[in-house]
Amino acid sequence: MEALYDLPNGDRVRVIDTTTVGQSLGRVLELFRSGHAEPVFFGDSPRPEGVVISFEQWAEYETLKEDAETDRRMQDLTRERLANARPEDYVPYDDMLREWGLDEKDGGGDKR
């Protein structure tokens, strides 16, 4: 069984029944090895319930997830500091760059 499913962003994916995907995992692995690393969506209803992705895709998503979590923590910390900061606590931009080991002359690049 195969069905089309519309994602919230407007994309459409093919959803393959679980039994067929299970029987086809060897072929999916061959496709991943040949560079055709398209996700395989599966489920026992027309709605996707799982997805098979290559290890490289998973590693990339994990890195993106970690980066997003770091960004969220930095935003929370910045909001907290701004809410509690007094003007006399402000640090000049150049001093901040030096403190973080960045050089404004190279466009803020890391000096290390």
C-alpha cells in the first residue's frame, strides 16, 4: 500500500506501508550507499508514522538540533541579561569581541 500525505508546509510525501518498508530495507540501504539518501516515510495508515533516513542525514539533524538548542539558550540568557541590566553594566562592542576571542577586523572571525 502506498498513499500521498500533505505536510503542513505544503510538501507532499509518499507513505509506504510498514510491511513493504520492512521487506525493502536492503534496497533502501543500497540506495543510501549509492548517494540516493531520500527519506522513506512509512506507516499503517495514510499518515506517516515513521521515517528511515541515512546515518549522515541523522548526524546532520543532530548537529542542527544541538545548534538550535545552543541558540535558544543564548537567546534566553540575552533576554534575562537585558531585562536585568543597567546602562552602567553595558560592555562596549570592541571589548566584547576581545573577550570572546574575536577580531572585528576579520569580520568577527575566530582568531584561534
